[in-house]
Amino acid sequence: MTRRERGGTGYPRGVTISLPRLDLHVDVAELAAALIDIESVSGHETVLADAVETALRSLGHLTVLRDGDAVIARTSLGRAERVILAGHLDTVPLPTAPHARGTVPSSWQDGTLYGRGATDMKGGVAVQLALAAALARPTRDVTYVFYDHEEVEASLSGLGRLVRNHPEQLQGDFAILLEPTDGTVEGGCNGTIRLEASTVGKAAHSARAWMGQNAIHAAAEILVRLRDHEPATVTVDGLDYRESLNAVKIRGGTAGNVIPDHAVVEINYRFAPDKTPDDAEAYVRELLEGFAVVRTDAAAGARPGLEHPAAADFIRAVGAAPKPKYGWTDVARFSELGIPAVNFGPGDALLAHTDNEHVSADAIRTCLAALRTWLTS
């Protein structure tokens, strides 16, 4: 352990803390456990970012840059191709259920690692760090990106901040985001848009309801249209992206004895990457014609980019047919930069954020082996 004084985002200025030391040369699954043991809920990534930065700066073959609680490390070998390996340091909050195993510190059972972030995505980050330490002379130049604030609103994203502050550090030919994919390449991602559809009524005393107009009742037609909507499956560059359109929240009313004069249905549409956010908004507006609809948030999807030579080489190294990514991930940010990107990492994405979050040690090691083979072939 080392001690340092820091005024970062994770702890107050002038406070001396013990800084955990990461050994990047241990078994990669044990490294993942060490990462889990440094709690890093969104907004509190500083201690982990310090440990990652310190470990990377000890490697003489890398140049290291720190921006807030994000760290970039790069090789500079003059290779013909540069690839980016990216992962976020933060997790969702710790579970509150008694005896939950997906928490901090980590625990082991029969070769399975339990803890918050085990799948999303300390296993993937451990693979990044192990590669950074082991590969002094990869056949492709590599940029390793570790960033904060992925599990919260997009405006806080550490990767978005890096794009704004250091775009030159994020140039590359191909990017891999080490989100959990069960060791399968998942190309691109769906886009996401949030909208609010509202109704307006007339307030009245509920004992004389005929004097008013019930805005919540009027919202029933919105729910019927969403319920009856048949989501599409859209083929983009050879991959089938399944869409979804759902009401996710509803609010309205002021008191138990007042006819509500306003109601709002919040809607989330996950759309295939053949559409822009504007296309997605127009689609929902057409479905809900006659209702007031307002967009509140949106993020574009990303096309698979599997036709790029580096992507084709990587898919061959993994040895399994690629699949689509239904959820939104930061591959979309790389796509906006003109960099083809895929998701590839250890662990089952369905376990992310659960009270029982876990990943097998073998899954982490297999992911490491595939990337090592690709980066040294």
C-alpha cells in the first residue's frame, strides 16, 4: 500500500488515504477480484482510477494520460494499425438485499467470482490491464481506455469527456468495448430514445367527476397503442437487431379527491442502428398521432462495422459467429468518431446489476487468451 494526498472527485482535498496497489501480473481472474474489492460506484471512481493509473505508469512501454477519473495508456510502436480496448471503471450501487453476493468485497465459489461489477465490467477491465502489462510489443498499436461515469446519465460520461478534451488520444482503426458478451463478438448496438406522451384534462372534485375530464383515463389510448405495437427485427449489415417500444413510467394526478387534469406516459424506444434518433422520434410520433409527444433523451446506435479488416481478423481469432447488441453501449461513441467498434467481454450480460452478479474465472481467462492471440498474431 502507498499513501498519497489528493483533491480528486472521490475524496476531499487534503485527506491522506491508503492507495491499493494492483499487481497486473497475477492471474487475470484474481486481478478482476482485486478490482471488485476497490468499490467504485459511479461518482466514486477516484481510488480505483488512482490504482489503475499508478499500475500503468510503472510500465515503461506505455504513455499514460489522466483526465479526471479516466485513464488512457498507449503504445507507440509505429504499427500500421491502431486498435482501442475500452472499459468503464464504475459500477451501479451496491445491492441492499441481505446476503446478496454481488457486492463488495468479492468472493469465490467453485471457480466463480462474485461481486459488484464482476460481469459489468471488472472482468473486462482486468483483461485490459493484463494485456497492457504483458504485451510490450503487440503487432498492432493499442490504446487502452479506462473511464468513469458510464452507469449514469450520458452527460456525465467519462468517455464523452475524453472525446471532448482529448480527441487525438482516441484515434484508431478499430475499437473493442469489453462489455460482457459471454465471449461472443456483438456488433454495433441499438439506439435508445426516451419520450413523454401527455394528455390534458380538466380538474374537478371527484364527487362531481362529470364536471371534469380525466387525463389519466385519456392516457389509456396511449397504453393501448403501445401494447398492440409489434416490434420490428431489422437486419443491418448481416445482423438482426430486435427493437422494443414500451411505456416505462406513468404519472399524473394531484390528490385522492381530484379528477386529474394532466397525465404523462414515459416511453423508451430501443431502435435498430439503421435509424437516427430523429427517425426514431418520427416513428413514435406517427404511432401516437393525436397526442403531445416530447423527446427527453436520445443516443444513436452503431452499425456493426464487421466489414473492416481488423474486425474480420478479430472475429476469426474468437472463432464464433458475431451477434447483434440489443442494448446501447459506448460502441456508439466510437461509431460517431468514425471508428468501427464491437462489444466483446467475459460474463453474461443478463447478470449485470443483479444481486447475484458473477463471472467464471475461465470466462475471463478465455477472453484474455483470444485478445492476446489476436494482438500477437
